Amino acid sequence: MNHYSYDQLHTFSKKIFLAMGCSESHATTAADTLLSADMRGVDSHGVARLSGYVRLWEKKRINAKPNIRVVHESPSTAVVDGDGGLGLVVAPFAMQVAIEKAEKAGTGWVAVRNSNHYGIAGYHAMQALAHDMIGMSMTNASPLVAPTFSKERLLGTNPIAVAIPADEEPPFVGDFATTTAANGKLEILQRKGEPAPNGWIQDKEGNTTTNAYGVKEGGALRPLGGDRQNGSHKGYILGSIVDIFSAVLSGANYGPWAPPFVSFIDPVSDPVGEGLGHFFGAMRIDAFRPASEFKQHMDQWIRRFRGSAPIESNQQVLIPGDPERAFEKERSEKGIPLLEPVEKDLRALGMRFEVEF
């Protein structure tokens, strides 16, 4: 695979967003959000998805010039209407509202409607860290997931992210889908021509399959756990909570009404809300105990867990956020690797918009 610098891919992405009609500030924010995924090793949600946003814009399902605004609020809560804008821009706006609420009230909670795919959940949760706050981020998504015992696709991969600051240690950053694997991981397997691990997917009859195209052929992703015996009901519950917090609470579309990310599938004709939904939280640590005291104890927590006895002598117990930090370090030095199909896709995008790749 060829490697590209962060600056090169960021500049290219920003120019594509500008070509779509985004403002300078929105294009910069969108590129920041998008490239954070590539830097943290979440290749399924980075520049590989850029053409997907363009196709949604072409279908007039993304508003490049949204009027993002607070439409309802209390001292510690708010509802943000994204006006159909890029989730890559709507989400940072809403997370900032949550942080501002927390600065005044101790905690801030923001539900979002009328948005689109917002990139990686962890990026938004991490915005709270610089403010000595705990950040939370979640979103509903295209209905590709079957509830336990069901053949129907009713939920999205519905990720949850929580970012918690420490003192001398790096922060705890948990960022995970509520499915056994995110759909983007299937896209990577499809590009590589590799099968899916057992338990990720079920076919249209509900049977386990390792066919990486199983979802495209009428099957579904499975909730975290894979099947009932291995705890899929818990993944189903987590995904449901995300759907309710993100969409039922905000007035966005929920469950099978959530609009699909792919442009070749039209949204349902009987929507129950507006666009996709997100949910954000910010909690000021000193609303609970002194921040310095808390962060020192977080250091102790992290060191104790990371220092626990591994099963294999050549293993190390990881803290949530460790793998992503390792990717950031490596990619800052060596660049971001792109699969050949992604390179080809970006080149075609550049030719179309007359932007050099």
C-alpha cells in the first residue's frame, strides 16, 4: 500500500468539501473529523468514505450550507437541528454546545436531529478532554443489524464512545460499535477479497455466514456477541439505547426509518423524524470531585489495569485508546496507508472536481 501524509489527505478532502459548496470553516471541520479516523487506524471511517458523502450530496441528501442551530434547551440540555448538514460538521457543533452547558451547569447533554453520518464517535467524545471533562458520543445509523432472534434489519451499528482524562497517563478512550463488527470492516474485507469471521453476519434466513457480501445479499449484521448463547442480547440492548437516546429523544428517524448511508438506497417514504440522530454528553469532573484528584486516581486505575498479568508472556493488557494512539504515532511518522481501491476512488473524485490527488 502507498502511504500519504496527513496534510496531503486533509488538503485534498477539504478541497472536495469546498467543491461541494461547504464554507471554509465547515470544510476544515469536516476534513479534521474525517482524517481523525485515518490517523487513529479506523480506516473504514476516513477518506475511504469521502466519495460516499459526495454521492449523498449529489442525491440532495446532504445540505452543504446548513443552518445548524439549537431549537430547544434547558440549562443543562439542548436539541440541535443539523439542517441536513454533514454529520462531520453538525456533531462538533453539538459537542461544543454540550461542553458549554457543562461549564455552566456541571453537565451538558445534547440530542441531535436532521444530521448525517458523523465519522468516528471517539473524535467527538475526545473534545471534552481539554476541558477536564468526561465526554460521551453516540449515534444511530443505517439499519443493517438484526435484533437477537430476528431476520429483519432494524438497528444500525450504533457506536458509543466515552473519553476520560487522566493526569500523567494518556486518556481512557473507549470507542466501539454495538455490533460484533462495524459495516466499514466488511467493506475492507470486500476490497481485500477476504471472508468475514464467524459470528459477524447472518444471511437472509438468519443463519451464520462468512460471506463478506452477506449483508448486501439480504442478510444482516449481528449485535455484539454474535448470537444469544454468546450474549448478543446485550449488544441488542446497547444498540437500542443508542437509537433511543440519539433519535427518539431528538426527533430524528429511528430503527428501520434511519436513512441509509449508501446513496443507491433511498430513505423510506414514511419517515418518523428528520435525518439521523446523535447524542452527546460532557461532564465537568470538578462537579463530582477535584479534577486533579480524579486524574491522579485515573492514572492509578490505568497503571493497575495495564500492569495486570497477561495470559501470554508476549502480550500486554491494553487500556481503551492504546491501539488508536499507536496508530497515530506510526502514521504521524510514516503516513496513512491506502488500499488500491481507495486510491483509485480518490483519484476519480479528484479528476471529477479538478482537485489534484
